[in-house]
Amino acid sequence: MGDWYANVVETVAGDIIVFANERSLLSVAIPVQMVDRLLTEFPARVYNLLRMIGVSTEVALRECAELETVVLARTKSRSVLGSLNEIALHYQLVAERDSGRGTLSLSAVERQLSRYLHGPLKYVHPADIATQILTERYGHSV
């Protein structure tokens, strides 16, 4: 699906690392305390989200295998940076809203944001764009 960008986000539920896909703006998050397991947790979160949006197990596994190579770099796109900031704000607001209920459900927020409309995506859901990208890449078996 292309590059993913990340940022550390402070929430009332604890700090998280939020990742956003450059092309689809799908987002996943992991608690900062898990940074030492980043290379396993990040693909696991992406796999979980892809399955939640209806991507087949086979395609989700193939796509997550592509995430084994990690390169740290700054984003070159102001649009992606702006969207990442908007996504981060959403995580903060949900954490604040749910602060009395216990822990923040990252899966619930990820699923919710997969249906969030973004201007740079011409108001198409990130889940729909991701599905289209994966269909083009892997064929109709998504």
C-alpha cells in the first residue's frame, strides 16, 4: 500500500505511536511502551485492521509481509502530515471521551477512522481506498 508515517501522540490514556498510510490514510496505533516490539506490533496492527475492513487473510498476510523493511524518514508531503495531525487529534479526543471507561480500544478507533472522510482523499473512506489499492495489487481476491 506504500509508505506509512508515524508520530508520537500524547493521550490521557497514555502515549501512543500513530501510523498513517500515505496513500489510503488508514491508521493504526501502538502504545509507546511497545516501541521495543515495533517490528512485530506494527504489522500485527495493520493485519488486524485489514481483516476488520474485510480484506482476506491471504492478502492481509501478503501485505503485512511487505512491512518487514522499515526506513525512518521525514514525510515529504504536507498533506499527509496534516492528515496525520488530524488523525492524532481524533485519537486524543476518543481517549479523553473514554477516559472514565478504562483503557483506550485502539482497534475500535482504527476501525472508526477507516470510515473517516478526509479532504485530501476527495472524501472517500480510507478503507475503500485501501481495498482498491490491494485489489489492483493482488487481484480480485481481496
